[in-house]
Amino acid sequence: EGTRIALSGDGTATGTSSAPAMFNPRYQGVDGNERQYTVTALKATQQTKDVVVLDAVNAEMFFADQSWLTVTAQSGEFIDSAQRLQLNGNVTLTHANGNVI
């Protein structure tokens, strides 16, 4: 019940013990309403135990009616305790029907 999530990357990790990082991370999951989603980024850096900073974010959500929504942003922060992704810089939403915000 609730959100299910999986994490994968290209196997390339870098950083120091205080700021580990991963290139090409991919988060896949299903939300509480059974909607599938995927979040990818160019790089993820563990800023604190609770916060992961993402560079060049791309997120997709798929709906029961077969439509989808894509969101892109220059950066983002995933806050684990809140289960929230905060997007920053040139955030663009594109819906399957062609609407772009």
C-alpha cells in the first residue's frame, strides 16, 4: 500500500563520503493511486540524509486513461521525509493532449 519505488543508475558513482553522487539515476514507482511514474536526472547528489539534489530532471507520470504528463526542470531536490520532489529552474509540464505550461 502507498508508494512503491525503485532506484537504478548507470553504475557510475562519485563524490566524497560527505557528498556521494550518482550519474543517470532513475527512480521508478507507483503512487497511492496506482499511477506509474519515472524520475530521471543527469546527476543525483546526497546533500543530507534527507535531501537528494538532482541536476537536469525529467519526470513522467502515466494515467489509467493511457495519457501521460512529462515534467522537466534544470534541477530539483527530493526530500525523503516529505516524499516530495521540489523542482527549480525552467520547469515545463507537457501533457499528452499537447498542452505545455
